[in-house]
Amino acid sequence: MASAKIVRDPASISYLNQREAAEIDEILMGPLGFSVDQLMELAGLSVATSIAEVYKPTEHNRVLAICGPGNNGGDGLVAARHLHHFGYRPFICYPKRTAKALYNGLVTQLESLSVPFISVEDLPADLSTSFDIVVDAMFGFSFHGHRVQEKCSPRPPFDDLIQRLVALENPNEKNEKSTAIVSIDIPSGWHVEEGDLSGKGIKPHMLGSSRMVLLKGFDADGFVWYTNYESQKAHQLSENPRAALLFYWDALNRQVRIEGPVQKVSGEESEQYFHSRPRRSQIGAIVSKQSTVIPGRQFLYQRQEELEAKYLDGSTIPKPKYWGGYRLKPEVFEFWQGQPSRLHDRLRYDPQSIDGKKAWKIDRLSP
């Protein structure tokens, strides 16, 4: 699920600390069996999909991706490749390239698509004169920087690049349309656990945010999943009740994207599903105050043991009020099949009513 979060009030943002972010990666690449390149592909695709949902290529066509040397930069490279296929004109600034096969492969893919790479020296001083969107993919959850008067200080040339993004908050009066800043994971230069320490950091227009959720069902009314209504994704959906579901099959080079409005399922439907789950999963839903900071895993285990003892007699476990389902009502389906020539197949299906009957309007999109 990809959700485009438009940042209006920075104080409303909640954060993962570095340890929590690392634990998520350990789970994904450990028991769940994901590789770094798979996660990077999914992250970059989610960012590109979110951008396409908010900023249409007809109005915001020129995209500059500023990529750092780590995984966050890799996400930016992948996002730029997908944006190219979505009809945008991406440009890459990649000043500190990483000499690893994964990153070299991403560079080769972009070069094969004739996506321009621009050096820091060749960038305009005012980025708003040449770009409609800037993707901030310099630093992610691993960034701490070094302390200078209680501030995080990125190393050159990223310190200068960050200041150019900060300057975009005050657009030139000659420009009718301001340049949008899209940050991946966290605005570059922010301390990963303490945020914008100086108060003078990047204030992005959008934070790329995606989740892996377990689809529990679908019918004529839409696609359903369940979660905590007080989680970060729930807060984002309350602000922007739209999302895109992405099903990706790496081995088949195939994906299906479904977008539409999202609303909560009925209390009765959530109640029925909650009590169909294994009792341990029901207890897990009560234990986890999703997205809140906890002192460690032992805290979860202790709470789990307390609840298991409480309901040892087999009595009904009450569904928490803050737990339930969401349903995405599909408005658009897109089926994508990759081709070796890079001339991929993209078919968009729009449900329409023709002469009182439901029908599909099918468009073939340029790759």
C-alpha cells in the first residue's frame, strides 16, 4: 500500500527511531526472506506511484532525483526509473556513487533509458528554474550526522544540496508554480530520532510512505485489510483517504496497481473477522500499540504473557476499539508487464457506466 502524505504540519509527523527501522529490515530480510534489491525495488516503485498520484506528469514533468550513497539513494534511483516509464522526465544527481553491483546495475538501467546524470557543479543555483519536483533521496534512517552545536551536519556536497532544497520553500516571485520536494523516509539532514534539530531543515511537500499489509479479502465492494486505527498509516489515511495497492511479482516481471478511496469497514465486519483469528493473534492485536515507541521486545512478551494468563479460561477476548479493517474501493486498475526492450505493456481499466450498464474502458498507456 502506498500513501502520499502531504506535509502541512511537521509537528503531526511521528517517527521511527533507528533501532526500530533496523529491526524491521532484520525481519524482512530474515524470517520473511526478502533481499535488499527486492525491498529497494518495492520502495522506489511506491515512491514513484505516490508521486504519480499527487503530481501529474502533464503539470510536473521535470523531476530531479538527488541520490545519496546508501540504500536511500538506491530507492531514489529506482523511483527515477519508474517515473521515466510513467511519463516524467527524470534527471539524476548522484555525487557519491557506490561501487556495488546493485547500484551499478541501477545506473546502467537509467543510462540505457537515456536518463541524464547531472553533476553538482552543473545544477542551477535555483533548482526551481529547471525542475518541477525534487526527490530527496540523500539520507534515510541510518543518518545521524555529526554534532555541531547540537545540529546534524551532513558532509559535502550534501550540505550544499540540502540548503538548495531549503531555499525552495521561498520560491522566486517570478515563478508562478513552486517546486515540490518529495522526501523518501525522512527529510535529509534531519536527525533520525530527534527530527529537525535546528528548525531550519528541509520541509518537504510530500513524504513517500508505503506499507506491506496482508490482504484478507476482496469482493464487489473492494479490497480489505485489517490494522490498528491509531497507527501511523491510519493517521495518514484519515488525512488523505486514498491509497494505491501494489501487487508485484519479481520473477514474472509483472505488477498490478489498484487505486481508489479508502474507508473503514463496519464494526460488525471487524468484530467477525477479529474473532475468526487464532487467540494468540487476537492477543497480539491488543498488545501492539502500533507505531508507538517501546523499550524493547521484552515489553511485548511480558504484556502478551499477562493477557494469555487473563484469558486462559477460554473466555471471549474483546476486540479493541482501535482495531479494525479498511476497504479500498477500486476506481482504476493498471496491469503492467515488463518487456526486455523496456517497451513495457501497461493497460489501464476504468469502470464506467454505459447505457445503464457497467463496462470497462481500457486504455493502453505508453511505457
